Amino acid sequence: MKFKVHILGSGSALPTISRNPTAHYVNIQERHLLIDCGEGTQLQLRKSKLKFQKIDHIFISHLHGDHYLGLIGLLSTFNLLGRKKTINIYAPEKLKELLDQHFKASQSYLGYLINFVATAAKISEKIFEDNVFTVHTIPLKHKIPCTGFIIKEKQKLRKLKPAALKKHQIPIALFHQLKMGEDITLNNQRLSNDIFTLDPEKGRSYAFCSDTKYNQEMVPMINNVDLLYHEATFLEDKRDRADKTFHSTAHDAAKIAKLCNAKKLIIGHFSARYNDTSAFEKEAKLIFNNTVAINDGDCYEIDFIK
Amino acid sequence: MKFKVHILGSGSALPTISRNPTAHYVNIQERHLLIDCGEGTQLQLRKSKLKFQKIDHIFISHLHGDHYLGLIGLLSTFNLLGRKKTINIYAPEKLKELLDQHFKASQSYLGYLINFVATAAKISEKIFEDNVFTVHTIPLKHKIPCTGFIIKEKQKLRKLKPAALKKHQIPIALFHQLKMGEDITLNNQRLSNDIFTLDPEKGRSYAFCSDTKYNQEMVPMINNVDLLYHEATFLEDKRDRADKTFHSTAHDAAKIAKLCNAKKLIIGHFSARYNDTSAFEKEAKLIFNNTVAINDGDCYEIDFIK
């Protein structure tokens, strides 16, 4: 069961030939999400051979151009490709107005509905839930209202042990009870659940911490996350610049990863002034060893913990 | 003296890996203009190694996303690169509001001024003039208000003949009069201008006819143009679709080129449904032989007519 994060853009506000602005595409058990949508995201989707029309949910962290300017073009493309199903957009409220004004100016009429969910910047909220996963916002500290997102896969049902079921001749009607972790009663005999089941895999999680300065307050919301994306616009050599622009360094990102006990840290949103991102990995690894500096086109698979 | 047109985007509303949406970069005697600015234009500028900061004038034909959605990102990039000089934008009035709202939402404060000139869609106007060139709008017939642009290089001064000047010992003080085409008086003798000067090169011209259905009314405005760009979204096999969407076929574009006696026709804005654009050239050449189907990255130089 897939849980993959495709990096469509790993750069910051100044796009370069090799780094587009931020966009991550998430496939969690064939639910398809897009997180942030910088200019050029639709071309990045094409390059990564990802299907536009599978996307059902788009999450926008904040309204700096490098995180949303590709959205209008993408929504137009959905329309040109004949989309009929609703798209769900979770974003700062003001975005709805910007979208409406564009579509009014271009006299475009979409053949599908936009279900717009306004995010709050100051509190963490559950903004989506189905039977597979939930999404909560993570308030971040940036120059303008900005949220991260944590996607948590739901815990699976308990795993049945076929040999034990057969040995005790357990009728199928009782399987669901067992999967739910309950004991069962058969021929007036109470049988303990653990005879018949194994622990399921733990639900996996991905946290996307978009533009933010160092902010320990996010730690309780992302505790034990499997994969943490945290921005690292600068190295420590530009600490002043990071502070001034409400961004983080690789050092900051690694500190957060360590504090929240992440399994793995991926860093991006690199300032265009740096040509070589190996220094970012080096700086972060001093604090948190399992760190990767991302590139456009990368794909990170989140495995079940053994 | 340069007059070059760089094609940054030759596709239409559905961008593909090989064709970005519309944007043309014009260098006329080191005056740098951008015409239309679809999503991704700033990356196309980088790929073509053109200097962002040299651009002083941006012309936007209409407010369909594939003609302007790269503008906000480009203006932000100007700012990040430290631009101080004013940028002149010529576009439908509504664009100003869209820009203002974006910059308000992102709390961005530009370090340079935008001089916004609203274009009228129904009449041709001179919207720019300096000592090198003029720009006039061309009303087009599209689904929403849309203008093309014609850039006309000014006629040069007459060329002096050094040998004749020397022979008659003409003082330098009279050179300007001669260049302006006037006769001169020397030692009470009237001397005809043509003894001392040759005809200058004729001013060159480039017409950009953005999204439009077939529209003969534009012909008087682009008569004898040196280089004509005319959209050709479809082939004649999609005549119904062209009519319905207020676009042209290669056949339509070629008819306009013939009627206005253009020297050369370049066609683009190809619908993404066509993989091979040689059929566009073929269809157009039946009517107007000097036709080229453009590609991203092409550069067309407009030479002086010998």
C-alpha cells in the first residue's frame, strides 16, 4: 500500500533551471494530493508522469507566489482536460477571492466544482478525514499567515492468523470482531483475541512544514512522524537573513527533526544563491543524521516500520 | 542594429513539455520588450539566457491565463533581483486590479514602480513612442477583449556620402540638415540634398497578432509588415472548433499574411492535440509560402530590406 511523496519543486522564490518553486505530490493508498503549487507545477506533473485528474485535494500553505502561482493554470488545465469531479482546496481564505477574480477576468467557467476550505493560521485543525487518512494543519511562523500539513494514515485493522482460525474452526462471521481487536465467544467459551490476530502495521505519517522560522511549537503536532519535510532556505552562514525573512536554516530543520523524533528528514526550499546543496545535508546531519536535501523529481516512499 | 524576436512559448492553453504558453521577447536596438507572459515565462527567459532586468516594457494581449499567468512571478523575481527602475505594463485594465490583489495578499512591496497603461480593445491606439520605435495596438476578435501589437522601428536619418562631402568641403555644421533630407546653401549656392546623401534603411516592423479569429479588419494596421506573428491554434480539419473558440487556423493566418503583404509569417499557439506542426506549415504555405511554424527557443531576426 503506497505512501509516496513526489517532489515537484525544491526551490524557493527565485526559480532556477533545476529547481522549481514548491510543490509536493502525495499518493497515499491511491488517494492523490497536491501540497503547494508554485508556478510551473503543471509542467512538473507532466515531467513526473503523474496524472492531473487523479488529484482530489490541493493544500496551499500560504499566499507567497512561489507556493500558489501555478494553481490557476492547473485549475484551467483540469477544465480543458474535461474534469467533472469536484476539487477540494484547503488554503488561506483570501485565495478564494483571487481565484474568483481571475476566472471572472478570463470569463472562464469551470466544468467542475471547487470545494474551498479556508484554513486558520493560528490553530491546528483537522481539515480532512476519510477511512484512509487525516490531514491536520500545523501553524507556522512566517511573514504572512502560513500553515504546514500533517497527513496521518489511519491504523489498519488487526491481522488475522489463518492457521489459528482454521484450528479453532472460527466462523467467518466473527472475523470482523477479531480484526477490531475484540475477544470472541464460541460454544460458550471466551477466546482471547491475541490467539487469532497480530498487531497491524502502524499508520504512517508525512509532515509538510512549509515556510517558517524555527518554531518549537510545532513539535507536539509532528511527534514521531515518519517523514518530515522542513524548509531550509539558508545555511547558518546566513542566520541574519533567515531571521529577517522568517525562514529556517538546515540547522533549524534538523533541530526540529530531532525534537520530534522523526524517522527521516527531507529539506528543501533552498535559496537560489546556493549552487550546491550538499552543504545543507552536511549542516543538518551534525544534528540529525537521516537527512536528505531534495531535488525536483525525487520520490520518497514511506515504508511501514518493521 | 538588432531587431530580434525570441519565442519563449509557442503553445496554447494546455502547456506541454515542449511548448510553453505564449511569450515573445523582442530586442529592438537594445530596447527590450516582453509580449505576453504565460506561466513559466521566467524560466524560459533563463533558458534562453535573456536578461530579466533589461526588460522595460511588458505588453499583455488579453487576460486568458496562458497569456499572463507568468507575470506575477516575473514581477516578484524582478524585485528579488533588486530592480529599481520602473516597469511599463500595457494591458487590459482589469490586470492592474489582479496584480494589486496578489501583492496585497502576499504582503509584497516592490522596490520599483509599475507604470500601468490600460489598453482599449476596440480601437487601435499608439501606446508607446520613443526615438527608436512606436507600438500601436491592434484590436482582435477573441472571446474576451484582446489586442495585438505592432512594433514599428522609426525611419533612420539619410546616409551621408563621405566622398561628396569632402569634394564640396561641406562643413560639419551642415551635416544634420543633410541627414534630415534638406537641401543646403553654401557660398550662396543652393546644393541639392541628393548629391550628399543616400536613402536610409526603411524602418522594420513586427506585428504580434495574439488570439483571434480570422479578422480582415486588422490588415490596414499591419500592411507591409516585415515579420508577422499570427496565431494558428488549429488546422482546417478543426474549423468548427476554431470558430467556436474564436481562434484561427493556419489557413486563416496565411490569408492575413497575404492580404497585408507581410514579408514573413510565423505561426504558433498550436493546440496540444497536434503532435507534429509540419502540417501547419503545409496548410499555410498553400496560400503564403514564407511561413514558419515556431518552436520554443526560436529566434527570428528582422533584417533591413535590401
